[in-house]
Amino acid sequence: MPETPADLLSEVLGSMHLAGTVLFRAEFREPWAITTPEAGQLARLLPLRTDRIIPFHIIASGSCWMELDGHASVQLREGDVVVLPYGDSHRLRGREPIVPMQVGGLLPRPPWTDIVVLEHGGAGPCTRIICGFLQCDELLFHPVLHHLPRWLQVSPEGPADEWLASTIRHTAGEASTRRPGSRSQLHRLTELMFVEILRKHMQGLPANEIGWFAAINDQVAGAGLRHLHAMPFHDWTVENLARRIGVSRTVLAERFKHFLDQPPMQYLVHWRLRLAAHALTSGTTPIKSIACQTGYESEAAFSRAFKRHFGLPPGVWRRRTPSVVAADRPRFSPRAMPPATPTPST
């Protein structure tokens, strides 16, 4: 049965259990400067259920500078969004470089019943910033994130960016006005904004770029990824995948190596394990059945592979903290595990 084209970005984001939220908005008056710690440390200061977070800032009004160690300062203007995929420690400041305040010193103790308003600085012009986070299960497994830059800055301009600009305005407006239903709106708006930012990043990649997004744009590697994601439990080999695409196995292997630094079948094994991890945390299917469905001949072989990849055995993984996405708010669901028929191990 021929496969349907895979929406690769939705597939991968779905396996991350992505959930967006806005926790506070800042009103900083000149002169001002704050330091935000790396994501794991920051998450411990926040009322979140995971330490796997991707911070983002929306400049609602005014302007500021962002600084990361080892990089030149970046100016952020009204309407800009900056996303930090790896959750790096960073500084935000006004026009004058001054000694920064640790953001933890401005935050009230949880629980928070509403979006917190942070006020800091002097008596000069005000910059208003919406501060939010994307929570996800597994941050750095995903090939999407391995080759992203340290930050993604978006400055919507022109008709092509009107949808993104409108989403940014709506997000800032909902975070500032707090109308009925705002919390639900903000969850969805922040996730949609993130997807659109990733799309924009993908479309703007230079021809010599490598990584998962660049692979999607490649005629050979992109076709290979679409086939693997469309039928992840098919009995794939390098030979039949290359035949399906219409290239030699050598060309196929070279394109995967160039963009993803791994052979096609290794990528497939990793993706199957990711789907198995999703099945472990989103249902009650026995581990033995998941092992069979994922293509392993025994539960023991599956457990060894799973632990090598994720650092935990499947049973421990299942018992750990539940998905960051509430059960009644599904997001970008990846393809379901097949019902029963085992496939040969890759």
C-alpha cells in the first residue's frame, strides 16, 4: 500500500510533546539589565512540570539588547521574537551596559495564579517584554534541534510575514490584557508562533547548510525522510529505499551522511525508538508489544537499545514524569504505533 506524504515537521514536533506557555511579562525602564540562567536552572525557578524548556521573548514595545557569551550583542526591536532553542544563559539590557540583576531575584515564589508582571530599572523609557516557554519531552534528541543556531531572531517584515506578525501581536495582546480564555489562547498562539518561526528558518537556509531542515530541502535526503516517516515500521533496507526514490544506495547514503551525519537505517532506528518512547508515555501497551512493533525480536534487545539511546530502561521511562502536555490538549500527534504485526529488526 503506497504511503501518504509525511508532514515531517509535525511528526517531529509531535514526538516532542510540545506545549507553549507565557508565564510573565516585563516592564523594564532605563537603565536596566537582567541575566537569565540556562534552561535547566531557570526551570527550577518556574512553576513548570519539566526542566526541558525553550525560552522565548517577544518585544511588545520599546527595544533592548541581548547578549550571549562568545557572541556579539543583538538588538531586539518592537515586534521581534527571539527563541533560544538550547536554553542558553543570556542577558537582556537597555541602552546602557550596567551590572545585570539575576531574573530569579525578580520572580515571586510559586504558585502563580496569573501572569506575573516584573518591574525593574530606573525612571527612563520603558521596554515591555513577553516572556514565555516551550516545554517538551526530549530537547536534544531531535534532529530538528541539533543544527539550529543558538538563537532564532525573527523580525516580521512585508506581506509574506503578515501571518507571523499578526500571531506575535495577538500573543502580546493576550498576555497583556488577560481577557476570558486568554490562557487557552496563549497555549495555542505560542505553539503556532514557534512552528511558523521554524518554517521561516527552513525557508531561509543557504544552499550549503547542513542539518535536518536542510535535509528536508534536498531532493534525495528529503525524499528519503518522507518515506521513512510515512512508513516507519515498513521493512526498509537501504536498497529498497534507494529504489523507491530512484537513486543508487551510494547516493542515498552520501546525502544522509552529508546532511544528518548518519546512515538512513540508523536514522530510522532512532526514529522508531522515539516513537516507542512516545508509546510508553502515552498509553498502557505492554513493553513486550512495543518492542515487537518497533522491530525488535525480543524485549531484552529492545530494552538494551532503548537504554543506550535514552539513558533509561523502558520501564523507568514509563514511570517518570508524565508528558508535559495535558491529556485533553493533544498537539501534533505522531503516527501511531502499528497494532500488532512485528517487523524485522534493522
